[in-house]
Amino acid sequence: MKRILSTCLALLWAAAPAALGGETVAVQAGTLHLVENGQVVRDGGTVLIVDGRIAAVGADVTVPTGARVVDYGPDAVLVPGFVAADSALGSTRAARRAADPSLSAIDNFDTFASFASTVASGVTTAYVAPGRGRIIAGQGGVVKLAGEGRRERVLSASAAIHGAISAEARNTPGYWDPPIPATVDQGMGVTLRQLPRTTMGAVVALGELLSLASGAQDGELLAQWGAAAGPDLAPLMEAGVPFRMAGRTAGEIRALVDFFAAAKLPLVLDEAVAAGELAEQLAAAGAAVIVDVPQVVNRGGRDRGTSPDTLWPTADTASRLAAAGVPFALATPDNTSARYLRLAACVARRGGLSAEDALRGITLSAAEILGVEDRVGSLVAGKDGDLVVLNGPVTDLTSSVLGVWVGGEVAWKAHETSAVVLEVDELYIGDGEVLSPGQLLMEDGLIVEVGTSVSHPLGATVVRGAAAMPGMVDAVGRLGLEKSTKAVPPQTELARIVEPGDDVDHRVARAGVTTIALTPRGQNSSGSPVMAYKPGGAKVDQMVLDDPAALSFVWTARNRMTSGDSVRKALDKASSYVERWAKYEKELAEWSPPAPDVEKEDDADEDDEDDEDGEEEEEEEEPIDDELWPLTGMWKGGPSDADEEAGTDSATLRMRLLEDDGELSGTMRASALGNELIELRGARDEEDLELSGAGSAGSVEIEAEIKKGRLEVELKAGDLELEFTLDQVSTEEPVVRRPERRKRTEPEQPKGMPKSPGIDRSLEPLRQAMRGERAVLVSVSREDEILVCVDTFEAHDIRPVLTGARDVLKVLDRIEGRVSGVLLGTRVVESNVKTGTKLVNRYAALQAAGIPVAFASYAEVGALELPEMAVFAVSQGMSPSGALRALTSDAADMLSIGDRVGRLAAGLDGDVLLLDGRPLAGATSVQRVWVNGREVRE
């Protein structure tokens, strides 16, 4: 009777509504799968949760004032919490008796245990079994895996009468119940054999149990199954609790179907490996099936044997059941954790199951079979606010869970990661290649992978769109100069004017211009530095790409006779500088360090030994003074030998002490404490001192001992513990004097070692340009000057970037292959008297001749119009692919920063634009921008 009362109370528990917090929260995502009737909300939807229950779902849900809004973004997918129709979370120990309907799985469920790893996979509700391998193992329950309180987490205390007729159940060990008290006449009893060993015998046993449940008083049956088996089973059957029976083979499944059909009792088949081939029969009988989807998780292959009777699970079981109209739920096998339930849904699709049915199999269908569809399984008003948010489709293997909600509260969220995956219809690499479709992975500021299908790290943000391309490069920009026309020398560090967080900079970046070659308006005769920086960067070190990335010169002079003179002078100086470095490097390569002077070292060792011996003799002969050592004066020293060996950077300690009849006062400065002046107080006991004080970082304690005129000091300040040895440098009051200028000590070079010519910051960029590691921009206009300019740089092994280059079209055949590119200025097309109304696209003409070009704004905030310059060029006949290169890879290569930006390739910076169409199409606009893998937001 007590067992029946316990069962009824458990049922009442399960029926009690969840008493959750009264907060109203609106969870938003780009796609909502309601599951009920296959409904899907696309292009943005909201789930409104009040008091832990769903209040409204849809695209046009009104969010109340004051509600908490959590928006996962347009690319997130939101579905109901997953329902595990089977799990290993319950008891793994079966009852001793072959049939014990009173055994409740809920009684063995630990509500205080953590199921974080399972919840993190999206499973919010799970079935727990009372045990396995018994004809009637007990009552299976359904629980929430997160939430507060036992009552709120138990959805059903009696979801199923759990049993089996499989081989395991037919091999139940014998039952022994020793008599109490044992007597000589009765003895200790004997082990009773339980259950027949055949399938039909197990079916007969089920019939006997049903007979007992109906009130039969058969003494033999009562002895076999126990007096409580029938009374415990009866109320469950009267309540309509279904039988959940494990039967693996086709014979076992047929036997169960026939038996329960004849008894007119609801049946749920478990572990039914052969259910697919009996789909039509199951549909006719109205049975439901828990499908264990085969999968290999964290293990090797499983040897199932070579017998013809071996059962081999197949992936098409679920699809065959779906085609026949058999209710089914997907589950993980008995050797796999429920945390891989979503993987089971993915694998089930391999057998032909639709994505919709696969999702239903781990949500609503599972809830219906478990009898908890009124609480979980779909996104419908009135149900619990259990949600799973993913970064992609549920049955896509590369998707991962971003967050899990239980009862309207966040139960788990993905660890923060910088990983971002772009999935687009067309991925424009920047060098002319297009991947369709294409994917890109960014992490830690860099592009990690590019391809048609890339890695999707767990918790990564997945963004989908029409197209993506590299961030654009403004080859000559002024953003940040604030109208300054000042000329600066080549050694100037332009990075000093860079400051993150500027609204104007971010506006330019959001327009798609992620890199700017900052070029001063004023030109220095020795060249002006050009800094490549990112206006959308979050930190200064992330903003500056290269400083300088290039040097800029002006060839043309007002006096045409002197054009190029200053450039030649700078190049000649650089060549001489290069020669000095080449000579030094050659001599250094040929130089060998001198062998150590062994005789001198031996002499030095002997001297050291003599000194040590002398010191020992002095220590032995030094008389001990009975008088106390006077402490008044200045003490100064450094770390003890122990701290020096440990490499402690404690530097120096200075103390000024005043002794008055055993009482001590004074001050101290320690470089380890920031050289703060700290006042000290303390006392002296013979040769021992104790001092204390207080600094800005807390209390300071000093213990010291006088040893032969020196202070051995132990200093403690917070977690800092240091040891010093101090010498008394003064016994009088200090006299202020001018500090001596310290001589700068240069490290002594080995004898004969070649001397370095040193780094000349004004010439180093040209030296690097001669090695092809830096760019040189030179402004030149006329035809004759262009040729002379190119010849001059060629003599110094430099391929310059021509800027302006008004007459460059006249000399294309003579400069091809000799220049890194041309920056034509802002005029894209031109006409003249000879061509009349015929327009010439100068950018297209240069590209056709094999000479790279790039777009430049020559402006500050006007840099955000750079894309429109390219759009205009395309409208005037330039190739869209060529214009894209001029905005990205060609511009980056001209500035010698192509190893960082300008392309979408692994290892390059994560500067990416998401577009709503093909690049440089009239209707296309930039939707989102990433700089160094971080999205630039308003």
C-alpha cells in the first residue's frame, strides 16, 4: 500500500506547475523552429517567456516594456530543448526480482548532481530508467536536467512500465530471499530460478504478471513473482501508463507486438534493432519505437561477432518507420551518452530521414512518446521555456550549440571564443578567384581556413550571406592628418598620431575601407613615411600594420632641370648605407671569435684562490668587538646572494636610521616598492633589529641582524619577501650634493670583431626597398620624367610605384615589368582632342597592359567613398574582377603589405566584408565588417 501511495504522490508532483521566477524575457534569433506542424519562422523571430513559460512565439511578437531582450543575431537558429527518449542517467543496477513494478527511477535520480555536459549539448529533458535487463524493471521517469528544486524538475514519475524480453532479461540471475529468522527446519533457503530462458517463456511470464495485476490469487504465481508484483502493477495499468519493452530481434519484436495487441495495452518498443523491417506491422499495431541510432563516439570499432544471427544496426530504421507512419523517437545507443543526441539526429539523416523528422525525433515526438508533450517538445504558448540556440541548422554536423535555456533562464552558454565562420554563396578571395559556395574561418584575429567547407569550432559565431570579400585598401589616404600640410622626415613615427575608438575612423571602416596608407600631404626631400594602418582596429598595436610601409618621393620639381635631384641624392646615400651593411655582414661572417687566453684565466683563478684564502685568514684573525655596533646613519645595499641567484629584480634598499637608547626610527626606500619613502619605527635587541612601517601598498615589516658591520635584512611587504645585505655608508647627517652624471657603459666587444654601421632610420626603408621588402612611391607626371625616374630606381634595384603619372599611357610598353604599379589619381577616364567624345578608362588600360593599379582617395573622411570610385570605374568599362583586385590584393602588394591584408587566405589578417550581392554591383552594399577578426559595430 505504501508503494501505491508513493506512486500517486509522484504523479501529483509531476502535475504541479513550475514555480519559476517572474521575469519576462524575449529571446530572439534569425530562425525559429516551432516543430509543431513543421512551422518555421524565418528572417527573425521572438520567443517571449513569462514566469518560465512560453507566452508568445512568432515574427511579430510585441515585447513588453521592461522585458529583458536577448538577441542571438540573424544567423542563429532557435529550437525547443532536446528530449532524450533514453539515457544512462538513471540507475544502472536492476532489482533482484525479475519483476518489480514498484521500483521508481525517480527515487534514484540525484537532483543535486550536475548534468552540465549533457545540457551543453542541448538536452534539457531526459528519460531515466529504473534498471535494465528485467521483464519488469520498474517505472521509468522523465526529468529536467537543469532547474531549481525536485518538484519542478520531475515531469513524470511514471512515464513507462520499463521492461524487456531480450536475451539479457531472459538471463536474470536466480533469486534468494533468506528466511527471517532462519530456523533449523527452514534452513537458509535456496536460490530460485527466475524466468524461462526463451522468448515465448518471457511472453508467458508477462501474461502471468498481467493475471496477477487483474487480481488472480494463484499461489504458484505469487511465489514466483512475489505478492506485491500484481498490486503494484495494477494502478499503473489503470492509469494508462504504457509498457516500454526492449526487444531486439525480429522474433522478439513480433512476440511483443502480438502480445500487447491482444491485451489492448499501449506499447513502446525499446532497443528494437530490427524494427525497420517490421515497420508495416508496427504501424498496424499502433506501437511506438525508440530508435537507437548507431554511432561511434570516443571509441574504436565494436566487434559484434561473425554469427549469421548477429544484429547489425542500420541508419535507415528511422526513415523506414517514418515512411510507414510509425511514431518514433531518436536516441543514443546504450554505450553512448545522451549528450550526443543531436549527432544521432544527424546520422539518422544518412538513412534518408528528413531534417524536419530528425528534429521532431529529438523534440516533440520524443515528448509525445514519453507523455510530457504538454510541457516540452515544441515552441508553443503555455509550454516550458526550454530552448536551444545554435549557430546553424540542427542536423548540420558543423553546427554547435551557443546557449541553452531551461524554464526561461540560461542553463548553459558557450565559452567565449573569437572564432567566426562565414558561409556565403560566393567568396571572393581578392586575387580573381571565387569560391561558390565558400566558407571562411577567422580566429584570434587571423584567417584560419578558407574553402568550400571549413572547420566550425564549438561555439563559433556563424554568419551567412550572399558574398564576402577582403577589406579594401586606400592606397593613398589622409585620414587622421586633420588637414595638415606639414612635411615630415622619413624617420618620423606616424603611429604616434593613431588612436583607437574614433567615430570617423569606424565610419570609414564600416564603409569597407579597412586599411589606409596614410601619406602626409607635405613632401620631404629625403622622402616621407607612409604608414599602413587600420581605422577599425580596437587597439593601437592592432591598428598599425607597418610604420613605415613605404617611402613617398616627389620627382618633379618647379625647375624641371632639377627634377629628380633630391631623389637621386637619397638613393645614393641609401646605396652607400647598403654597401656599409654588406661589408659589415661579410666581415662578420668571416670573423671568428678569438680563443680564450688560458694563461690569463689560470692567473685569475690563482688570484681568486689567494683572495679567498686571504679572506678566510682575515675572518679567522678578526677580533670580536664586545661593543654594540652603532646603527645611526645611512645603510645601502642590494639583494643577498640567494636573491641574486634566483634572478630577483629587487635592485637596491636604502635605510636611514636613528638610534636612541634602543629605540629606532628612520626612513627607507626600496626600488622593489617603487622607491616610495616609507617611515620606519622599531627597536633593537643586541644585534637584532625589528622595524615596521606602512606604504601605499600596505604594511612593511623588516627583521635584520648585524653581522661584522653589515646588516642582513629580511623585508616583507604583502606577498613580497626579499633579502638584502646593507653596508653602512655614512654615520653622520647627510649633505645634499649634486648627483654625478653616470657614464654610459657600452658592452665590450670581443677583440677584432667588425663594428656594426648602426641603424639609420632615415635610410633603412630604402635599404629594405632595395631588398624588395618595402615600397617606394614616387610622384611623377611627364612622359620623359617617367622614363628617367624608372631608369634611376632600376639602377638601385627598386621597382617604384608611380603616383600621378599623367602621361603613363604613352610609355606602357617601356615600363611594363619595371614598376610595382601605378596610382593614377582620382581621374578614372579621360578624353582629349584626338579622341573626341571617346573616353579612355585609364585604369582598365593599365591593367590590360599587365601593370597593376590601385584606387586611392587622397582624402581624409572621403576615404569612405573609395568603393564608389571603383563602381564608377566598372561602369566605364573596367573589369569587375580587375577593380576588385585594385581595391584589395593589388593595392596591398604595391604597399608591400600583401602578407597581411588584401586577400582571403589562411594566415592573413581577418579583415573581411560581408556583402548582400556581388562586389561592385550597383545594388550591392556592405552589410558587416570585420577587422582583425573583430566585427566593427556602430
